[in-house]
Amino acid sequence: MNEQLSAATPTDTSKIDGPSDAKVGQGAISSIRPVSTYELVVEQVKRAIFLGRFVPGDKLPPERDLAAQMLVSRTTIREAMRVLEGEGLIQVKRGAMGGLVVKAQTNLQANEIESYMEGQRELLDSIYEYRIANECMAARLAATRRNKDQLRRMGSCLKGMKALCETPAMRAITANIARFRALDSEFHLVVAEACGNRFIMQAVEDTRTAMFLPIGKVFKRLEDSANEHHEAIYAAIKDGDADAASEAMRLHIVTSRESLENLMPQDSGRRPKKSAKRV
Amino acid sequence: MNEQLSAATPTDTSKIDGPSDAKVGQGAISSIRPVSTYELVVEQVKRAIFLGRFVPGDKLPPERDLAAQMLVSRTTIREAMRVLEGEGLIQVKRGAMGGLVVKAQTNLQANEIESYMEGQRELLDSIYEYRIANECMAARLAATRRNKDQLRRMGSCLKGMKALCETPAMRAITANIARFRALDSEFHLVVAEACGNRFIMQAVEDTRTAMFLPIGKVFKRLEDSANEHHEAIYAAIKDGDADAASEAMRLHIVTSRESLENLMPQDSGRRPKKSAKRV
DNA sequence: ATGAATGGTCTAATCGTGATACCATTAGCG
DNA sequence: CGCTAATGGTATCACGATTAGACCATTCAT
């Protein structure tokens, strides 16, 4: 994003198309950032945690096992663990029955949430726009391509989430919130899988990973509306109704964004309802 | 995508949600593929070529300059050049006025195209679905967020493309096809830039890169319809009409896919108009 | 107390990368 | 023709990342 340099181009294009300066977003060659193996390990473990494959209290496999599974040396695994430990994602315990324990993300105080969310607003807007683009298409395509096993797994997620919401008292338990979010992720990922498009699948996984940090510190209770929306999406996909599936997904995501909006500063001058148009 | 291993999870989730097997797409930890720096160089140079920043006949900057710009050693640059040379993307010439010359992609014979495209059909479908999802959203958002400079650059691209199409004789010139594709890429990238969403921007760039190999060997003449469609997209974005911009983009991409379809085997049993629903 | 599991530490070898100098080839020019 | 400059080709040494393996230290269950 820094340097730029138009290549030695003896055959000047502009001979033909005249004033076609344009030359798109910047030049062609920019600096390379070498990627260490331990960084890749960090990324993969983070992704697993962010997608809910490990919830707080779970332990990662022992270092030796991680090394074997990832086909890297234990040294590299340990470097990665130092990073994750430093970022507060895991806690390292020595001795038997010890291990690499996934920590709960610190919840912010009520008065901290607003200012925190304010700083995340732009990122969240981008993420949700991207989600609407890709997940609506995912739902649309899934409606005509899903197979029985995928429908079964979607149903399984819905069942699990409903169970977690059953008693009001359980809605504020941290561990349950983590489990709910894991099932929520899984539902959306199965829909993406069912759409049979690897690019869209990757996009959905990426957004879920990207959402973790911004909203992980904020959620304190489960939203019932999510269950209803998930049911609607599921029903439309099961019925093979592509338009309905897409619209149900859109409504779900828009609603989800709005419920986040309630955690933000109440229209304090900003938020001039720009682009109030339906996305 | 190979190994899997559910973490040591003493706190069994299934205690609560009962038969929630699900456990989404596979396990959590898979093998790491270390990424060498020279691979990153290869990727970036490829991307620059695929996006049309360098067209056949252009020369990349000299090795020493590339090394300086990318902040890597010449050794690493040279490793990357070996790969690009091996893949037939560049030709290395020694001596003064020599350099790293971008080669034209070999065009296939008419009788080869069908079987080649047949093998690419699935990939192309995925790419185009992903494009529709993201670029329609990009156009929609761009309609309300674009600034004057972005409009100017879009217009500049349109002008350049029209100029290239002016005389029928010039439509089959290889160099012109490359220039046309570069401007086409640039137009779509500026739209993506104007949407102000970095995720969508990245998605658009990714798809254009992904399209290069499948269709690079096939195109032999320029399509006029692209110009008309581009004009329509531009007009809608200029007018701030989000719905029209999105729809114009959709039409453009769908048409583009259909014109590719004409290069494929003519419904030889396959292509049972599944998902014939409008995407 | 003992043993097993697990993280912590150390060491030697290997490989990727960087830095630098110098060689070989080629085009342009006096 | 012969120089010079630009550019790719080669060689060398140094350093850091990664691997492989052994061994130490801590903790819990029995």
C-alpha cells in the first residue's frame, strides 16, 4: 500500500487510447511481508477459536500433538503459543492435566461498550455489507443445491441453539453464550457449504472470523430473534425457495446489525442516516 | 483438509444440547503449509499481470529494482522469476535492453477450446456466482458513495475501451485484447473502490485474478456488449441509483457468463438447466 | 511416593534469505 | 571496432528460522 512504480513500458499504451490515464488504484509492485510459519499457526488456531471449534475452558491439543498434526516442529508451535498467550486468547498451564486452555474474552463494562463500539462501527458496517452480499447468495444457491445431510446438520444446529435459550437463567452464562455462537457459526457455515461454491464458502468463514473480535467483547445475552430467523432460513432452503431463502438471510443479517447498533452511541450527531437505502 | 481432531474437551457440550452432533465441516486443526517469500513474490507479480498492469511485451522492472521495491533480496526475486518463467508467464532475456518480458498467453485452437472450457466450467460458475454477489453489492454501494475522481476514472476506462473497439480490424489484435482487458479490470476495480468496503474490494480483485487463467486462453475478439453494459453501470452510479446500478451489474456479469457458455460444448447431455433460476 | 502427562529448556544440523561482489551477455554509441 | 552501460547469471559468506531430539521441571491422580 506504499510504494509504487509503473514498470518500464516502452510500448506506451496511451498511443492508442489517448487520455486514458486512469492507471487504477496505485502502481503495480509493493513490498512483500514475509510470513513466518509460526504466524500461520497463530492464524489457524485463532480461526478455530473464533469459529467456536474451541470454547472457553476447552484445551487445545498438547504441543506435541499440535506439532504432529500441523506438520511443524514443536519449537514453532511454542512460538505461536507465546503469541496467543500474549493476546490473552489462551492460558498455559504446566504439569499433568495442564495444557493450553482457551480463555474467555473479557467482557467490557456497560459504560465501556459504547465507546468501544463507536471505534468498531466502520469495520462492522463493512463486515455486514459483505455478509449480506455473500450469505444471501449462499442461501439462494443452497436452496437448490443442499443435500439431506446438510439439512440434517442445519436442523441440528437449530435444535442446539433452541435448547440453550430454553431457560432464561441460562442465557447469561458465559459458556452458553460461547456455545450458542459456535452453533450459530456452524449453521451459517453449513448453509455456505450447501451452496457448493468454494469462494462464497471462504467468504462466509472469513467474515465470521472477522466478527469475533469486534463483537466478542460485547454480547452478554442471547437474542431470540436469531432463532426465529434461522428457522425461516432453514425452512426456505428446505423448500427449495431460493428467493425466500435469500430474503430471510438478508432480514436476519440486517436485524443482527441493528441489534448491534443499539449498543452504540445514540446518534450523537454522527450517523446522518447516509445510505439509508435498503442494502 | 486432511487430518482432524476434536480437541480434548473435558467439558462436553453435548451434555446440554443433546444430539447436537453437527460438528460442522470437519475438525479443527489441519496441517500448515509454510509459505516461502519467493512464493509471495510470484503471487504478487502474477496478480499484477492478471489485472493487466503489465500486458504482453511489457517488461517487469529489473531484478535489482524489484528487490528494492519489494524489500526482499535479489536471490528471492530470482527464485520467483524461475517459477514465472517455468509457467510461461515471462521470458527472461539477458544483456542490455533485455529483462523480464511478459509473454502472451498461448491461444488455443478452435477445436481445443471446447474441451478446455468443459474442464473449467465448474470453476467459472463458481467465480461468476461470487462476482454477482459481490459486484452487484459494490455497484449498489458505489452509487451512493462514489466521489468525483472515481467517476472520472470510470469514464476514462470507458473511453479507452470504446477507442479500442472503434475499428473492427483492431479487435483481433492480441495486444489490444490485453489492453481492453486491463481497462475492463480497472473499471470494475474502480467501482469496487468506490463502494468503500475493503472486503468487497478484495473480493473483486480476487475474482479478476482468478478469471485470468480460465478465460485468458480463449478470448479472441472484443465484445461490444461489454461497452454498453459498462455505460449503463456508470450512468446508474453517476445518478446515484443503487438499484439500477446493481441490476445493470448483474446483467453485465450474466451476459458475460453466457457469452463464455457459447464457447463450451453445446449441451451434450450435460447442463440439464439445473438452477435455471435467475441468480 | 510414584508415574504419567505436559510444558520448559537446550543443542546441533539444515534451509531459506539477505548482502555483496563479480562474471557474462547484449545493445547502443562514439 | 571497441567501449560503456544495463541487465541477467553466479558465487560466497552470514544470519535467522525451523527442525529433530534429548532432557528438565511441574503438576495431578493413584
